[in-house]
Amino acid sequence: METPTNIEFMISFDESTVSVDPKNLSGQGAWTYSQSGGDINILSIPPKDINITESLIMLPFTGNKKYILLSEAMADGKRLSI
């Protein structure tokens, strides 16, 4: 599989039980994010030489993990199975 030119993630969480810190995103490539309440949209631009043994995106959060969800992911406009 070729490395996609972009990957979009949507993460939903319960703000009363989870604290997410998108300013401290880390991982491979470049990214931008926008947040609206309990939803964070991340646009990732992976490097051409992506290392598949390492995380593409790391998003720090604290709280109850059952109240955070990767609700959608798309690569080059095509929906990914999650």
C-alpha cells in the first residue's frame, strides 16, 4: 500500500470524564487540528518514508479511556475501517 498524502481522524470524547491535550500531539509527519467541544479533527500529512512500526499520531489524554473514541478515519478521502 502506498503512503496516503493525508489522513483525517475524528476523535470524540466526554469532556466531563476525559481531558485531551491536542497542543501536545506528536508522531510522524505534520498535522493540524481543530477542536469543537468534545470533538477533535486531526489532519495528518504522513512522511513519504513512514515507519509502520511506530505510531503515526500520539494524542495525550487523561481520564476514563472508555469515554474516548476514534470515531472516523479517512485516507485521501476514502473511509478507513476502524
